[in-house]
Amino acid sequence: MIQITPQMRILVAVEPADFRKGIDGLAQLCRNEFDRDPFCGAVFVFRNKRKTAIKALVYDGQGFWLCQKRLSAGKFKHWPGGGDGEALSECAAHELAILLRGGNPDDVVTAPVWRKV
């Protein structure tokens, strides 16, 4: 089991990915399209073109996890967009939890993130 923590970096692909790809294909997509190292420990989140499924790829130090959620009905209506034409959008752990449930993180009021200065 994998646990998403607030300390993890979560990177959401703005454009849909080819869901025929597995671990190797998505890791290559991270390297070539996003210029990111898939071994960095960040969670890379992808959606399919029909907006009915999500895949998450993360390296835990020993190997890759590839998790997939496919909705039995409906679609993921909200998906983060990249600012300034960016291919990836960064989100917080609680925002990913809302996305995975099919919600819009912008519609939810949460406590501000506290960071020691």
C-alpha cells in the first residue's frame, strides 16, 4: 500500500496520456515530455482522454508503484490546467484526494498550509 503524504511532491499531467502505457512508458513520458526524473520520489498523476480513469506513478526507493482508478460511471469533470503552457501542474496531497473522488479542489475550503519561515 502506498500513502500520499503532505510532504510528497505531486505533479499532475495537464494533457491526457496514452493509457496503454505501463510503468516503463509513463516513466519515459516523465523523462522525455516533462524533463523530470521518475526516480525522484514525486507522484506523477495522469488521466486518460475520455476522463474516466487516472493513473499514478511513484518510485518508493525500491521500485515503482503504478496505481489506476477507473470510474464505473461518470467522468473526472475537473482537471488542473498548466499555467503559462506548462505540461505539469503541482498540487497538494489534499487536492489529489479531492481529484481522486471526482471533485474540484478549487470548490473546497481548507485551512491554509502552514510553513515555518
